[in-house]
Amino acid sequence: MDRSIFFQAVGAFIALAVYFLPSILADRRKRHDVLTLALFNACLGWTGLGWALALYWSLQPNPPAKLAGDIAQSRRLITMRGFSSQLLQRVQNRAARQRSGK
């Protein structure tokens, strides 16, 4: 009887390790979003598809730390370049009109 309990405990441990494999890999790989991934794995891992998605997610590289800030800065830079080129065009047009009018 003691043997069957031991094998059941070992089997349960192995099953839990396989079930939470995506979370374990994410933690080992030092992912920034390991808690979100672990919650996703815990809630949807039983579906099979959820487990596969969690595994795929855990194997992806970390996103840049300040991605949102970099995107906002790039948009500002593009906007300022567009504004500068439009302003330069208006100044050149005004100068051309003044030269032709005199």
C-alpha cells in the first residue's frame, strides 16, 4: 500500500511539473512578465491550446524594457520632422512670393 501512495505522489509531482513547465521556463529565462504568464498558464493551461500558447510565450525573448516610451518618442520625432518640413516649405513659398511681387 505504501508503494502505491509513493508512486501516486511521484506521478502527481511529475504531472504538476509538466503542467507548469511554461511558467518554470519563463522563470528560468528571467522573463519580465513571468507572473502574467504563470497566471495564464494556471488558468488556461488545462485546455492544451492554452498550455501550448503559454509554452510558446515562455520561449520568446523579453521585450525591450521601455518599448512604449521608445514608440512615443519615435512618433514625436516623426511629427516634429513633418512640422519642420512643412514650416520650411511655407517660409520658402512666402519668400518666393515676396521676391516675385517686388
